[in-house]
Amino acid sequence: MKILGIESSCDETAASVVEDGRKMLSNVVASQIDIHAVYGGVVPEIASRAHTEAIWGVVENALLQAECGMDDIDAIAVTNAPGLIGALLTGLSFAKGLAFATGKPLVPVHHIRGHVAANYLVHEELKPPFVALVVSGGHTSLMRVDDYTEYSLIGHARDDAAGEAFDKCARVLGLPYPGGAAMDRLAALGDKNKYKFTAGSVDGAEYDFTFSGLKTSVINLVHQETTQRGRVMDDEFRADVAASFTSALIKTINTRLELLLSREGGLNVVLAGGVAANSHLRAAVAATAEKYGAKLYLPPLKLCGDNAAMIASQGYFEYLKGTRGGTDLNAFATKGV
Ligand code: KG4
Ligand code: ZN
């Protein structure tokens, strides 16, 4: 069964054809990073317009590369939540029009479930149940996945997502948007014990995350050291801040994962999302999984960030479960997993 996936929840316009939820026949991603980099972050209105311009060509390319016509496609899966509302509506409206014109079923897909499904494309043996940790620019979610379409949220970010904290810290260090990957490289060169940063806890919600305090500590330190004390922001300073920040952020994520694994023995772990590309996070989560005898599943770097193959994959399992979207299907900026 071939599913055409469409993704436009943030700043990537993407389309892909996936067979039986596991076999990627094409994966086209048009990134808007260069457009938004000038502003230091994603500008929602500009993102919607860029999706509108790109979507037709991206979908055509995905079909071409998969050597398919619309006649070969069995269903259209589209991200309808969560994300930037105007951006989501662009992909959703396109998918609705295409489904109506071709008579193909339309399947709404939750973006966070899609990130998890990126792992099905590369790990043939991966099947629920497992624990999933999605760490991205917009989300930090710790979940139990009991079946392909049965999710329970265990913990989530109350304020900034991990990727957002990475990008904002990168910005005060003078790095271009999005700074996550540059922070990764810098952190490897710095002293993680140089600055004592900590991420807070949420009272009464031991699995939840809060990163805005950590982000503010970094911004304040950089301000004190440079503006107030006149220190030049050289590579050594940047590396030490990146390493100390990364270490504090990972400690928070890992502590919650460890707590969950210590209570829910025997479950394997799936890591996903843009920040799952972070080498330090990958290593830390791998060590925790090993400690609890859990197998760790990671997507390859090209499937960590937003793409439509992950949406087509999850769309297949949603289709089998009977999930369908009608002509009144809407998009939602926030939605429980
Ligand atoms: O999953 P994604 O493409 O978009 C959302 O759904 O949010 O994630 C993008 C985020 C950005 O914040 C980017 O800086 C971050 O992933 N990122 C990284 C790395 N590569 C990308 N953060 C830390 N280390 C990396 N290597
Ligand atoms: Zn994402």
C-alpha cells in the first residue's frame, strides 16, 4: 500500500511516498532555513507563503522520484497538528484538494507521532510497545507508545522546547539560526563544568520539562561577561557555554527517562525529533538505555528533522486503524498526542 505524505507544520515543505509504512520510495524536503535565518527565527507569515509557493513542486517531485502517478497512491497522509497554524493550513488545504480531486482517502497525522515513526523507516524490527522521547524545535515529549496509534503522554515541556532553547542560546552566542547543530560541534570542544547551569523541575509533575530558566541563565551570563565585564566572545567562551548548557539540558532529559525506565522495566526506547541529531544527547540516552537493558532506536540524521516520510509512515498505521479526514478536517496549533 502506497501513502503520499505531506508535511508543512513549520519551515520545511515536504512530500514523500512510503510503501506499507516502512519502505521509503521518495523523500523531498524544501527547507526555508535561508529565508528565516535573516530574522533569527521562523516568521510564521513568511513560512505560510513559502509553503504555498513550494508545495506543488515538492509533491510532484516526490511522486516523480517514487516513479508513481496519483493512480498508484492509496491514501494521502497530512500533518494537521501541532505546528504554526498558517503553515499547517497550507499543507492541509493542498492535501484536501488533492484528495477531493483524486477520490483518495485523507488521513490526518499528528506531527509528534510522525517523528516517532521516522524510526519505522529504518528499523524493520521496531514495534510498540516502547518509550518514546521526541526532542525537537517545538516539542519535548516523553511518551509511552502501546501500539502504533496508542500514545500516552508522560511528560512534556511547559515552556521552551529543547530545540528552541538551543536556538536561542546559539543566537546570544552570535551563531546563525538554527544554531542547534553548531552548538553540538562547539560543545564537543568546551568544558561542561565551566559554568553551573541547571534546568528547573515542575512541582508535582516529575516528568515535565522547563527550559526557559536555563535559557535565561545563559543569556544573563553572556550579557554579564561581555557587555558588563567587556570579555570578547571568543571561541573558547562559546565552547564552554555551549558545553555547560548542553550538559544541563541533557541531564534534565536523561533524569526523566531514567526515572521512567526504572519504573517501567523491559521497555525499549525510541529517540526522535530534530534535537535527536545531537551527538551528546544520543550518547547520553544510549548509556541510560544500556543501563536498563533497553534497546535504543535512533533515526539517521536526515530523518531527525521535519520530513514527510515520517508522516507517510505514521499515516499508514493510522489508515489501518481507520483514521480518516473529511472535507471539514481542520488544523490545530496545539493538540494532545
Ligand atoms: O524536528 P525539527 O526539524 O522541527 C520541529 O518539529 O521543531 O527540529 C528542529 C530543531 C532546531 O531547533 C534545531 O536547532 C535542532 O532541531 N537541531 C539540533 C541539532 N540539529 C538540529 N539541536 C541540537 N543539536 C543538533 N545537532
Ligand atoms: Zn518536527
